Amino acid sequence: MIVVLLGPPGSGKGTQAKRLSSERHWPQLSTGDMLRTAISKGTQVGLEAKALMDKGSLVPDSVVVRLIAERTEDADCKAGFVLDGFPRNAAQAEALDLMLSRMNRKVDRAVLFEISDQELVIRLSGRRTCIKCGAMFHLDHAQPKNPGICDACGSALIQRDDDHPDVIKKRLEVYHQQTEPVVGFYARQEKLKTVDARRKSSEVSAELHKALS
Ligand code: AP5
């Protein structure tokens, strides 16, 4: 099954994609994570992406479409995969359909995470991410056992460069202008389901499984 998780920054796509990936053994394909890996390795793609990501703007379509095209050819994507943060505009959604049709595949379900902008600002400004394994915590409602230290691997927790208030505002604007049209794209294909992303993580997970059944 090929699943697209859609929703504004901070709505919980990454949290649920990781969970779904471990429960159903589908890899999580996160363009944000792929770009952050490229930045940490200092590749050309990473150098170009960093300035745009730090401002809250989108990275060019050609870059992210290539990342996804290469990754979907890997053997572990055969049984299915979860797209997290891609597609992010109408052009990417069309490129994805074309790419998959050439492989005789298609998106089976798109799930929209619904939540207000106010809640997102609280979530993102309190998010802390493990520098090594990517595990996520929150200063108020998902605190690590030891402050600043990852429960999973013991590495340092950091605040993402794009989780500062001015950049969060810009990311939300970009979402409303460029990503919201993707919701209509999948609704017209009758593949769209929604989940209430304000609920507890375990409840969102249960709703997500229902949306995929
Ligand atoms: P990306 O990394 O994709 O970030 P995003 O979409 O902005 O989403 P986030 O990772 O911030 O949030 P999320 O929805 O995954 O929520 P999370 O689970 O982390 O993209 C970053 C940048 O890369 C973009 O701005 C762009 O520049 C570039 N980029 C990426 N893809 C691109 C593309 N396709 N095209 C062009 N550019 C691209 O949760 C957030 C917080 O909330 C955490 O602290 C978590 O613990 C907490 N939380 C999660 N669920 C719950 C819950 N149910 N209740 C309470 N707290 C919760």
C-alpha cells in the first residue's frame, strides 16, 4: 500500500509515519529527513536546501522529486511505503502520479491531519529532536527522562533551526498557499481521509489505521 500523510508542519505526520512504519513494515519516506541528512553530510543538495529550509521556504521540486524517485526503487519499497512531507504542492503530486504510473503503481490513500495553527505553534516551538536517531520529544507533553538527552539512544536533543517562531509562521503560510491544494487533488481522486490530529498520539494512530482499512 502507498500512503501519503498530508498536513501542516507539526501536525504529527512524522510521529505517525514512524509508528506506521514499525507496525506495518513499510518504510517512511520523509523528504524533510532526507534533506536534513544531505545537510549533515554537506552534499551539494544539502548546501542548496539549507538556506531555503532555514527560511521556511520549499526546496525546488526537481530536487525532492529526484530524491523520492530514487528511494522508491529500493527493494524495501516493494510492499508499500509511507510518504511524509511529500507531495507538498500540486506539481509534486502530479510528478508522483506519473512516477508511480511508470512503475504500474499508484497512491492508495492520502490522509489529512487536521489541526489549528495555534496548536501547531505550541507543538513546534516545544519540539526537541535527537541529533542522532531523530526521536522526537516535547518540552511540555513528551519530556525525555533526562532533560536534553534522548531516551532512545542517549544523544543530545536539539531544537530544529526551522522551529523558531518567525520560521514557523512562514512554514504555515507556505502550507496554506502551496500544500493545501494537494488536499483537493486527492479528494478529486476519492483517496482522501482525515484524522483529528489534536487528539493524543495513540488515538491519532487508531484513527489512521481505520482510515487505511
Ligand atoms: P519537514 O521535515 O517535512 O517538516 P514539516 O512538514 O514542516 O513537518 P514537521 O516535521 O515539522 O512536523 P510533523 O507533521 O512531522 O510533526 P511531528 O510528528 O514532528 O520539512 C522541513 C522543510 O524541508 C520544509 O519547510 C521545506 O523547506 C523542506 N521540504 C521537505 N519536504 C519538501 C518537499 N516535498 N518539497 C519542498 N521542500 C520540502 O510532531 C511535531 C511535535 O508535536 C513533536 O514535538 C511531537 O512530539 C508532537 N506531537 C506529535 N503528535 C502529537 C500529538 N498527537 N499530541 C501532542 N503532541 C504531538
